[in-house]
Amino acid sequence: MMTKKSLAVLPFVALLAAGCGDTWGKRAVTGGAIGAGSGAVVGAATGMGPLTGAVVGGAVGAGVGAATTPSRRDYNRYGY
């Protein structure tokens, strides 16, 4: 069983890993993986079920990861 302390750390881990990938596809895949893992934990903790949580979290994570891909213009502006 997950404790409240370990559930509180989960969003910070997701934020640290959210910057992974510099292309649309890489960000969608990493966002989907992070979302699926987080969704499975939340689904198990809330009684919704880990599989349902993983599916919903993965879909949302992939969408957010793809939507937050920096444009090529930003690469030159910020130097990465």
C-alpha cells in the first residue's frame, strides 16, 4: 500500500522527467510512459484499478507530452 508521503513525491518525479525528449514523438512516448505509471499508482490507490488508471494516464500523458514540444524557434532562442 502506498503511503501519503510516497504519493506526494510522485508529481515531483513526473515533473523532473517531463523534460525528456526534444522531438514530438519522443515527448509523446515519454509523457505516455510517465502518465501510465502515475495513472496505475493513482488508480490502484483510489480503487479505480491500476489498468484503468494506466490507460487514462498514458493517454493524457502522451497528449500533454506531444502538445508541450518546444518549437525549433525556441531551440535557437534558449540555446539547446
